[in-house]
Amino acid sequence: MKAIIESDPSTPYQTWAQAEFSDLSGGYQHPDAAITADPDGDALPNGIEYAFGSDPRDPASGRGQAPLATANGCSFLLPSIVPEGILLRVEGSDNLTGWTTHATRPPGGPWTGPVVLTPLGTQTRHTFTDPAPSNRRFFRLAAEEP
Ligand SMILES: [Ca+2]
């Protein structure tokens, strides 16, 4: 016997996921609706799709968010308005296994360090200097529900 427990979404992310994945069994509770899932395979997890307002089921909708290397660091396209209930982090690594948080933006708050993000022109692309430069560095933008 299999029991299906349904409940209403209770967070802003869950409400968004329910709308995006309502056709799947369980809606926002379906594995494809998880904040770290990437059902369209575009390498942007649902939390980032939510933050940028892109379509989590259309791999063409989220183009342009990839970090770009600069001389001493990296630049990111960041959402100008972060939706409710999501925390964003810019993270760096030299081995893809251990990640260090460089900057954090809580819901409704500004970006905080230790690394300073500097807006470039449009206010959506930000650049920063790598605090631990080496021959090989990786950066990512992560999203989670706080
Ligand atoms: Ca995706």
C-alpha cells in the first residue's frame, strides 16, 4: 500500500515550484521540483531558475547566467531583484569538492562578503577579485531556502 500525502506549498519557492511542476505527481514535492534539481538539463538548478525568473523546463530560457573569468577573479550575472524566500551564495573552489562562500545575499538583504561584489554598469553583472587565486579556480552561484 502506498500513501500519498499532499500538502500545500508553504514557502515562496514551493509556491513557485508548485506552479512550474503542477502536472507532475506531487507537484512541488516531485523530485524534479527540488531546489537542487535540474530537470531541463541546462546546468542551472531550480533554485537558480527561480532566482532569475527563467523557465525550469526550457533549457534555452536560462542562458547568460554563467560566470565569466576575469583577470583576477570572476564576474557573475546576478538577478537585480532576488525573489522572496531564497538565499544566494557566490562560492569558489580549486577542486570542485570543497566550496568556500565568498558572498551571500539573504532574502530582502544586500550582498555581504567577505568578498565585495562590484556592480558593472547594468547592476546585474557583478565582478569580484578572487581571494585565493591559483592556477585553477571554479566559481558557482548557489541558491537555497534559508
Ligand atoms: Ca535547469
